Amino acid sequence: MERPNSILLFIGRLVICFVLLFIIYLFYGPVKDVEVETINEILYLFIIPIILIPLTIGICLIVGLPIRLSSKIYNWWLSNSYISFIGLTLGFIIILISPNFTNNMRIVENGVETYKNFPNNTILGTGWFLTAFFLLHFYPIRFIENIINKFKKNKKELDWRNNW
């Protein structure tokens, strides 16, 4: 199999991953759980995601180096592209169900004791990293080609005219 070495595809994958992780951060990040003021809003909405998202992408790229550097692993990864699709779907599902798993914390503000539910960061982080990793190492064109080739192969085997 030939490698899709286009730098534009790689940059596009990075941009798509950054935008998607930023959207996930806005929906599930700490801004929803903490009362923010102007300084905190700038911190939570801009500074933390600008540090957190490239750090996540960098870690996922480092972990995925064997996929990109070893020809055997790369060819296996492309031929079994359903693994990327399953991993990406699993990451999204974990993120979507993460609000159901919360930690109840006691907060004392101005002498008033309240209890707040915070999302379980372990579950959310697992979904975050799974989504980032499999999005960066997902080759949708190859995935679609594999599905079409398997369908054509099965169609030829089922075609009764070829058996005569």
C-alpha cells in the first residue's frame, strides 16, 4: 500500500483534531463547573485549551510514531482500518457518557457549605485521548476503500453467474 505522505493531509488532520478537541473542551471543560469571572474566563476559554490541546496532540503523535515509522505496522494499520473507526467511536461514546459519572465535592464559600457534582476526569480524559489518538491516525479514504473492496469481494462470491 502506498503511504499518503501529503503534508496537507497531515496538517488538515491536525486542524480537524484541534477544532474537535476545542469543541469537546467547551462542552465538557471546567467552564461549565466553575463560576467564572473575566480573568478566569480568559484562562478557562483561551489559555488552558491552547496549552492542553497541542499537548494532547503531541502525546498522541508520539504514541503513534510506530504506526507511522514501521512499514509493517503501518500496512497492518491501513488494512485493518476498522480499528481506527471503532476506537474513534469508542472515544466519542466515553465522552458522551462521562457526565453520568460524577464526583460529589463539598465546597465552602463565604462560610456557606454546598455540594457540587464535578465530572470524573479519569473517564473524560480516557475518552479525550482515545478520540485524539484515533482521529489523528484515522485514514477515512482507506476505510471506505476497504469497505467497498470487501463488498465487491463478497458480491463476486455470491454472484451465481460466476459459478457456472
